[in-house]
Amino acid sequence: MLVTLLKYKFSVSLFFGSLVLIHVLWEYFHGGVTSHHLLASEEMPAISNWWGLLSVPVLTWITLTRIEVRRKNSSLQAGEFSAQVFRGFFGGLLFGLFLAMLWEFGKADYMPYVLLLPLVLALVFPIHRAECLLGFVLGMTYTFGGVLPFLIAPLLLLGGLIIYKGVRMIYSALKK
């Protein structure tokens, strides 16, 4: 299944882009397209959900390209590799949906604490991969648009990379 998705990168990118298009058109015909202020502060610039029409398909294309390169360089069996990619994608998707639901249900006060969860998970899981980023952005797109999550996610991914690789480096140094 993963090989099929990789073979049709353009179609998959178009599919996710069309989901964003449906959402933006729905907003447009129901009162106007939403713009989100950075850090939810009126003094900060606003980013329109229209930008998601560009960011989500491009992110999907880049993610599938990165997965394809990783698959060619991987020593894992095809099934194991596919399962790893899908777990990362759905983990990021569920986390993004969870954060979006916190916001939608008025529990935004908990979000700074929940945002630390990926850094804890990075001790064990490689949350720094592209599929996790794509899942996270798609999970938050309905609530925050296609750009705002894309601005937050690299910080989480970078922190996750440092923790994931750093812990393994320290462990192997101590082991010697």
C-alpha cells in the first residue's frame, strides 16, 4: 500500500489539497475564510486559511519524497517499513486532532503541557520523521488552518530529533 502511495505522489498531494479546498470553500460560503493570528494575539499578523491550499499539498509531496528516499535506504522489510510509516503518520494525526479538540472545547490552557508530550515520547519513538509532521499538520488543519501547525511542528520535530538521537548517543557512550 505504501509503495502505491509513493507511486502516486501527485494524486495523494492533490487529494489532501482538495480536502483543504473543501474546507476553505465551506468557510468562504459560510461567513468568510478564517484567519488565525500568531500566538492567538491580535497584535500579531494573521494567516489566512487560503494558504493551506499551498502548504498542505507541498508538505504532502515533500513528505512522500522523504519517505521514498528513506525506503530505498532502509534495511527493513517492505511490510515493517510501511507499518513504521503509518504508525508515525497516525500518531501525528491523533496528536494534532487531540490538540485541535482541546482548542475547540475551550481547554486551551492545557495545550502548553500537552505540547511537551512529543518530547517525552521522543525518548523512545522517532517523532522527528516527515510522516509525523504531515499527520500533525493534517490533524490541526481544520481548527488552525494549513500554515499555523506547520510553524509549530518544526520546533517539536527538532526537539524530538535532539532527544531521540541524543539519548541514543549518550547511551552508546555510557555502554562503551
